[in-house]
Amino acid sequence: MSLTKRRFNLRVWGLALGYFSFYAPYCALIKATTAGYLPGTGDPVKGFRLLPPAAIATAVVLLASTTIFGWWKYAGRRQLFGVSVIWPGRLVLLSGFGTAIIIGTTTLAYTFTGISILFALLLMRGGVLLIAPFVDFIFGRRVRWFSWVALALSLAALFLALADVRNYRMTLVAGLTIGSYLAGYLLRLPCINKLAKSNESETTYRYLVGEIVVATVVLVTLPAILAVIGRGSMMLELREGFTVFFSGIATLHGLMIGALYAGLYLFGTLIYLDARENTFCLPLNRGSSLLAGILATYVLSVLFAEPSPSLVQLTSSGLIIVALLVLSPLHHGYRVARRVRSSLGVAYRAFLDDFNRQSPVPVSLAQAAENNQQDYD
């Protein structure tokens, strides 16, 4: 979808702040719950046990938010047996399925023993950052210089932090989870670019509502089907998450985790739907979540003696901050200076014109003598 006019404002930075505000408590709460740090949880809680209440809470909050904000009016519809029903469309179905995978695997990625918040973030964020410029290339979007610079800084930060993972342990299930997360984005990002990256709010919200409907249905239904099958430890943990839904403190924590994810989903998705290129939006989104992960890691280290970020990880975070500054309006400083200079010039010329209009007009000596003679006559 080509853009005929580029209209940019600072709204996307407010979205990034909101995304950061939800992401930090989200990942901290997951890690604290699965590690058994919180009162009442006792032993560590399995990640698949948390998934059902988290999925249900995410679905409920997203559907409630759609109602509160009045977004249902944007939903695509079709007549079916004489009744108007919500009809997302094939690409939205595909994107919603990918989004459901992303939601589930994001929560699971922070639950594995031996994998820190930052390591999970680095693997997931690094993969998505690599996808961004390829999607822009496929859809013919112009990538501006500061987006390339921010992408390079973000990738440098990720590779630097990956050098500091000697004590982390990657299991097969964890690897499949992160691989599924990236596959979800491979499904989602092309659909977003084809259908929703527009300056028209109606187009954006039509896509958003359709994706929410599909993702919430898949997010709850797929784990429920696996729980009914109940083969293997993971499916049995899912079954436990559903069957003991109304008992145990772990369910309450799962509901809180799901509600927080609903908030960060809305802010994060609206960043993706901004009309700017993916090479701008994705580093902004990924950078915000990585900084949130740093904050969550510090909170856990203070409250529960979890390992604090290393010097390498802090240096990596510094590069992310620089990348965000490059993306920020600061790179338009020369334009601001030019506008200020132009405005001052206009104001100065207006002042001179007004001064000349109010000053007496000089007359020649001959005219002055003639005027004096007339006064004597």
C-alpha cells in the first residue's frame, strides 16, 4: 500500500511509553510467578499452567477494550443468512492466527528455567528486527536514513548482549517456542503492511478489530483443544490450567499477566500500524520492550536477589537508547532551526514595514519652502 502523503506526529512516542509501562510489570510478574517468588505460590509454577488464565484474561480485556473505545463500528462485516456478522477476511484470519501464536509464545518464553528475561528478549527482538527491512523492501516502502541507523544500532546492541549468555541454557522446547514466535511475525507483518499501514484511521481500526477477534478466539480455543487431548506433560499442564481455573493463587497471577499483555498488545500494535516504515516502527517497539526488560530485571534483582544486568547488557541497553534518540524528533533539529530562522526573518521584515508606515515621510527642501511661503500668505 503506497502512501500519497507522509503525515507524522509525536503520537507514536506516547504509544511507545505506554508499551514500556505495560511490558515491564508483565515480564517481571511472569518470572516472579514461575520462579515461586510471590507469596502463596509455593513451588515454581509451570509456564503451560499459566497459559490458560493468561489467555482468557487477554481475550476478555481486548474484547472489552474494543467495546469501551467504540471500535466495533470499524469491523468488516458480511451478510450471512440475512444476518450481518463480523467478517475479518482471509489475510486478517492469517494475521490473527499469527498474533495468537505471538501472544502465547511471548508468555511462555519468560517461563523457562535457565533463560533470563533479557536473553529471551534478545532472541525474540533480534529476529523481528532482521525481518523489518525485508518486509519494507517487499512492499516498496522508502526507508529513511535514521531508520537504517537505528536498526544498525539495535542489531549491534543485540549481538553485543548475546556475547554475554554463557550461563544461559537453551532447551528444545524453549527453542521451538521462540521459533514459533518469529514464525508468528512472519505471518503477521506482511498482512499489516498490505492491509493496515495507512494514515486513514478507519482502515487501521478495521484491521485492528478483525485481528483482535481472530486472535482471541484462537488464543483460547487452541490451548483448550490441546488440554482436551491431554497427551504429554505440556498438554496436561494446559489441562490443569483450565481445570483448576477457579482455585489457587497462580490463576490470579495468570489473569493479571493476561490483562497486562492486553494493554501492551494495544500499544504495541498501534506502533506497528503507524504509517512509517517497519524499519522505524519495529526498532521503536523492540527498543521499548528491551528497556522494559532491563527495568524488570533490576526490580527482580532488588526484590528477590535475581542476577542483575551485567556491564555488557547495560552497554547494549545504552546502544538501544541511542537508537531511540536517533528515531526521535531530534534528528529533525536542522529543520526546526530552519523554521525558527525563517520565522524570525518574517517577523523582522514585518516590524520594518510597520515602522516605515508609522514614520513621517521626508520631503524635499523645495517642497518645504513652498509650504512655508503658503503659511505666510
